[in-house]
Amino acid sequence: MVKQMKANEFRNLTTDELNQKVAGFKEELFNLRFQLATGQLDNPTRISAVRKEIARAKTVLRQRELGISS
């Protein structure tokens, strides 16, 4: 089981690192969906976990765009 990052951990990353994380999570999500379609997925709950990770990272990026500090 992979440990989920918290929003505070995302806030400690630079913007470039966040963009890289989002890209990595999107790639992982693509692979998980492919495994689901082919019947090879071992842990279907990982799909929702990765979607939430993407949402957390994008939220922090958007807060930075708007100048909101939390």
C-alpha cells in the first residue's frame, strides 16, 4: 500500500515538483484504468486514491495561482 501525501506535504514542494507529481499521478491513473479494463487490477481502491492525490496537488497549485496561503 502506498502512503498518501497530505496537502501540507504538497505545499512544501515547488511548483515544478507539483507539476511533475500531477503528471506522474495521471500516468499512474491511466495505467490503473488500463489494468482495470483488462482484468489485471489487484487493488481497485487505488484508482480513487490516485484521483484524490491529483485533486490535492491541483488544489495547492490553484491556491498558489490565486495567492491564497493556508
